[in-house]
Amino acid sequence: MLRLTAVTFVFVLIVFLSLSPSRADEFYVACWNVENLFDLEDDSKVELDEEFTPEGPKQWIAERLERKLKNLATVISKMNGGRGPDVLGLCEVENRKMVERLVEELAPLGRKYEIVHQDSPSDRGIDCALVFDPNVFALADSKFHFVDAERTRDIVEARLRRNEADLFVFVNHWPSRRNDEWQRIKAADVLRKRLDEILAADPKADIVMIGDFNDEPENVSVKDHLRAVASSENLPPGAMINTMASIRAAGKGTFVWNNTWQLIDQVIISPGLLDRAGYHWKPNSTERIEFPEVLSRPSDAGTIARPLGSYTIDGYQENGYSDHLAVGCVISQ
């Protein structure tokens, strides 16, 4: 009788697990501006990378690069409950070699990350890249979108596939806020044109846009040109959804300027990620990825805590990570 009960229990457990939502059907998508992940060499094809060389003003030597890689990998490995991201967008990487070095540091996660990258025309020599776990997604296609705004970064597009369903991911690093606003508008227009092409073919396409937009959700480039709104209620035709609303409402951001949080790193999704077909953005899952060690807490009264970069006004920081916080969200299928 006891044997029968045990067999029955196992059978019921198997049936229950097959009917229950599986963690394996949830995927963590993150993005991080990792702040000047340069190699040690002076690239003759790039005008402004000499700053990050052993002889340059930052004295960018092998020990500092190794420390930077280990610091970044420590934080990335803690994402997604210690499992690491399934998809990771990267901003401010100098070249594919640096992405490969970072992926090597992530080896303890047991993932065999693959890379989507090409060199951009940036005058500083920095690019965007996308890293993904091929045991979770297959790469169906990739594209790189040129932004004609004084040698800025290409927008990276990857079409990822799982169970015959496509997820479009765009990694963005729009022109700096030191540049004119029209340049970020130009980047928004380039991305919007590609979105319209995808949506014309499939109005319910699942699209996630991540990265350092260098503008905040209410700025013209994001709100009017990309047409990303804060709420999915009464959604205008063709509008995207900016999932950062709760972070904005809490007065938080991802980057500090003039002692004020700015929300320039964002996760924006298409309406297709709100339905139950294909992929689905998990409501309220978008977060700024904030571990205690990545924040500097200045002793000066009235100075707010901020992301701790590799270099600050006090010089090189051995325990620095990036001057940006990463952002992430959960996508399910």
C-alpha cells in the first residue's frame, strides 16, 4: 500500500509540474552601460581612445583592466537571482575582444554566451553589443543601424528565436547629453523607422528596446519621436510602452548629474509584449539593478549616493564598476 501511495504521489507531482508555470519559461533581459571598457591599445583607426592606454591620462594598465572585468562580472553574475541574465545589452565596450573578455569572466555561471557586435563609427571607439545564452535563444538574424549624428554608436538589432517565436531586441547608446538634442532625435528616428518596418509586417511583434538613451522618458526624442508613453492604458496607435514609470515615480534614476538622479537607461517595449501570444513582459518586473557595492556614498552633506565608476573626481577607483546602474526586466513565453 505504501509503494502504491509513493508511485501515486510521484505521478501527481509530475502532472502538477507539467501544468504549473515553469521558471524555465521566464527570461531575464538586462542592459548596462559599463563605462569605458577599453583594451590597452591605441587603435590607429580611432581618434579618441588614447585616453585609455597605459601612457594616457587614465594610466589604463593591465591590472586596472583585469580589475574592471572582474568587478563587472561580479555584478552581472548576481543578476537574475544569481543565474546571470539570459540576454544582456552592453554599452561603452571598445570592441569585440573586450566583450569576449567579459564573457570569459562570466564562465562560472555555466552559460556559453554568444555575442552580437560590430565596430561602430564612434570617434571614441565605443560600441554597443548584445550577449545571449544560446541554450535559451537562437540567433535568427542581426542588424546594425547607422545613426548619422556626428560619429555616434550604431544601434544593435538581434532577432532571437525560441519555440518558433521571435523576440526583437535593440541595444541603444544615443549621443551624449553634451551633444545637441537633434542628435538624439536622429537616433530615435532611426530606431522608429525600423520599428515601423517590423510592425508593418507583424503588428503584434514582440520588441524590447534597452540601453542608454541619454534622454529621459519625458524628453522629446523618447516621448515624441520614438513615441514611447508611460502607460499602456488608452494606448495611441503605434505607441511603445516605457516600462520605467514606477522608477520615475519613486524619484530614482540610473545616472547622477549635478547631484540629481537621471533616468537615461531604459527598457521600452512594444504592445505585442503585453498580450499572451509569443512573449510577454512580466508586469512591474522592470528594475534598476542596485547592489550595495555599486553605489558610492559620499560623506559630504547633501550629496546623494551614486553609481561608483572606475574613475571619479578623486581619480582611479579600484572598487569601481560603472557610473551607470544597469536595468533589467523579465520576459516570459
